[in-house]
Amino acid sequence: MNVSPRQRPGPQSGSGGNRVWLDRRAFLVASGIILWVTVFVRQFVHPADAISWTYQVLVLCLLLAATTGRALLPQRPRNDARELAWPPALVWGAIVLAAVLPHLHSLTIGFVSDDYGLAWIARDAGSAAEAMRSRGLISFLRPLVMLGWWVADRVWGGAPVGHHIAAILVHTANSLLVYAIGRKLIGRSYGALLGALLFAVHPLHVEPVCWPAAGADVLCTGFSLLSLLAVQTYWTTAPGGARPVLLGGALAAFLLALLSKEAALALPGVIVLVVVLGGDSESRQECRSYGPASCGHVQRKLGDVALIVGAYVIVLAAYLGWRMQALGGLGGYTLPRTFWNTIFPSNPLLLVGDFLFPVHTTLFAGMGSVASWLAVTAMAAGVLWWLAGLDRVPGRRLWLWVGSVFLLAIPSWTFRWQPSASLEWTRFGYLPTIGLAWLFGDLCAGRGLGWKRSGAVATCIIAAFAALTIWYVMPWREAGRLARQAVAAGAKMVEEHTTPEGPPALYVRGLPEAYHGAPVLANCYPQAMNLALGKQVPVRVVTAMARAGGVHPDVMALWKLRPGEYFVAYDAKSARMSVVRSGGRPGALPSTGGQP
């Protein structure tokens, strides 16, 4: 009589169960001890490293130590949640609302900093091909992103609100993909839903969703998820005509992700992890228990690994060859040779700390000590909740979640990125945090569906992070307002001093560069003036050239202002621009450069 896998008894000997037990315990104990020791050794070996002791590092020391201790406790069985009774439309609708509602305030931000430069490049490009060949503002080559800016300029006139709507829509699609893929990897719709909801509302995603210039991260993540979904579908599809189409779609999505941003370079490594560790755990157990005859489908999958990996490597090699030929190298990426990044890269650790403890230090400082401590205490309770459920996550999937975070953070290691106290640069964590969102969903699934067990805690964590996201959008709105005021003041200055001979040449100082971690006009003020006036005007930004009591005399000696050149200062409080020194009738900027 045939017996279904769920009805078959387990192995008679305890060896199979011991192997599973040792698999998880060995991973948790070894990783916890190694990481914990490395964190402390780093401080003693290289105390002058760029990455100092932050609250994230301290939290991680406690987190890793607690993880080690938790792994030594007896294993608890998983209480896998049953399938949700919700109709699919309700599940998808909940994810859409979670992704859209906290970011609605971003529609009024407008442009800040690099947005102006990208918009001007797109408007100045004569064709889509010319825009795609542009290197943007620095030595990055992202043709798909520049194509998007060019299309936006032609379709809706490049209005900022259109870029913000597009960012929210792509972020929503990414959240839906996180659910679809998580359902396959976790195996329970309940866990996949909660993981997708956390990804949709997480405060670390404010920067990439609210800043159009960071849309490359959101777009790259979307194509990476599409590629991963196509590969997963490839494994579960019977041999036939559909499999080559799925493989071709996966490779095409991978190439589009690379053309959006370099962060997708590590995606083939994640594909390998999914192939090796992301299979059906029940089928693997059945294969170990009853021999090769019961797991032919597993052998077929392993036989396709070489084909999948080889195809991804070919696409990756072609992209790198094209990139190096176009840029004459890797384009600004270098390997940091510090102790912390060489022995054990710090960015993934700090990213985990920020994911569990997304504290915007500048905003929290303005709350008052009591409110700040209450918020931090609530987050600490959430971390303990995570730790208490780690022993319910299967060992293979724990490797998968952690490995995907570390692999996808590789490009940020080479870029010398580290999260800041005001959550700047968090766009680099948009793609790696997918693994942490799936880990959250897996924890929820292992604890069960019961409201009294984990549903209330998981819901409170998601709701608290959604509230933080709404709050963290506010500095971006203020940054947008400050940028608009400075651009309007500059445009007024140009109009007032324009003569029949031409527009004036301006040297500008005093522009606001950032507001609570959100960039204002750290870059691209000349391009902002070009967009505001509809033509190219001679503008130079002067930074760090002032001292108490006026302008440094050495600077004034270096500047031989020609007729039509003005040295102007911007006052952010009054939102006005005033002339400090002028030269005379209009003329061109000095060919030697505008910044001494």
C-alpha cells in the first residue's frame, strides 16, 4: 500500500533526527561564537578603524551572545501555521496598502540634491540612446535608470510627483514579489505575508522609496526578485517547452537588474543558496529516510544546477566585460583593506543591527528622553522576541536567510558604506534586507498562527515600524521644501541681474546641504538652476569658504571677479540670496575653475 510522505513513519534510528539537530546547533553555536569573538577582537586589533563602536555593534554583541546561548537550549518543535483562510485578493490588498500608505507623504517632497542632476541630464539628452550612454553624475553606468529618467521627462515632463508615484508603485510590486517568493521558500502563506508586510513598511526603506535618485536600488531589487521567482518556477515545472522560457526570463531579469544597479552582482550566489538550501525540506527528509528511489525530483533539480549557474555566470561575465570597457575599470569600486572589512565585513552586521533597531538618532533626540527610552525598550523587546524563536527556524533556511543578506551586501563592502546615526545611505540595504524579512516570516510561521502566541507581537512590530516610516518621511519633506526655496532664490537672483549681454555668473555659498539625514542640495545646484530657468546658466557652488565675520581674505585674493560675476550668499532662515561682491557687466566664468 502506498503511503503519503506525511503518513510515513520517521527513521527507526535516531541518526536522522540527530543529524538535523546537529545541523542547526552546529550552525548557531559556531556562527554565534565566531562573530561574537570577531566583534571584540576587532576593537583590540584595530581600534582606529573607520567603523566605531555604535549602538548597532553593541546590540549585535548581545544578539550574537544570546543566539549562542539560545542554541544550546533544547530544540522546540515548529508549530507551523496553517494556511490562511483569506482570499488571495485580501492578502494582496493588505500588502499593497502596507507599501503605499506609509509613503504617501513622499508625494510632496519634490526633488532634492542628485535628483536635479539626473533630471537635467535626461532633459539635455537628445535621444533615449544618448541618455542610456550617460554615466549619470559619477562613474556609475546604469543605462536602465537613465532611460527611465528620459522617458519620465518626455511622458510627464519630468515632474517630481511622477517619480515619487513610480517609486511607490515599484516598491509595492517588490513587496508582492517578496510574498510570492517567500511563500515558496517558507512554505506557509502566513509567514510569507508577515515577512512581506515587514518589508513593505520597514523604516530602512524610506530613503530608496522617497528619493528618486535612489530609485536604482528599488528597480534593481524588483528585477532581482523577478529573476529569483523565475528560477524557483523553473525548478517546479515539469520538463517541457515552458522551462527554456522560464530560464530565459530569469536571465533577462538578471541582466536588467545589472543594468539598473551594480548591487545585482551577487545575485548568482543567492541563486545557488536557493538551489542548495531552499528546497522542500519534507522531500529532502523523505530522500534521506527511504533512499534515492523516493527523491528522483531532487536529483533532477541538482542535475540542472550546472546549467543555471553557468548561464548566470555567462551573463555576469558579459556585463562585467562591457562595463570595464565602457568605464575603463570597475567604476569606483575598490576593496577596503581595513581589519574590520578584511577579516569579517562589517556592513552586513551593521545592516542587521539597523534592521532590528531602526533608530533615527537625530529624530529620537528631539522626542525627549522618556519617549526615546520607551521606543528603544519596545525595539529591544522585539529583538528578544526574534531570539526566542530562532530555534524554530529550520537549519537550512537559517543558512539561506543569513547567507543571502551577506552575499547581497557585498557591493556595499567595496563602496565603504556604513549606516549612519541618521539612517543615511540605507538605500544600499534595500536589497539585502529581503533575507531578513523572510527570516521574520519564518519565525512567525514557526510560532504558529495563534493570536496569543505570536500574532499580536508580529502585528505590533509591523505597526510600530509603519509608524516610524511615516515619521522618518518628514525630514525628506522638509529637505524638499528647503531645496525649493534655495532654487527659487537663485533663480530670482539670476533674473534680477540678467542684462542684454546675458545672464550673470554666480558663485554661491551658504546652501543647505542636508536636513536630519536627508540631502537638500549637497550636489547639483547648478542643474537645479538650469531646470528652474529652462536654460543653462553659469553657476558655481562654493563650500567651506567662509569663516566667522565674513569671507576668508585668501579666498577674496584668489577671486578676481570679472564683469558680470557675482559672489552671493544664501540665508536659509530668510530664504533669500544677497550679493557679497560683484564684478561688473556679464561675462563667462573663469576657465580655470570656479572653486579655488
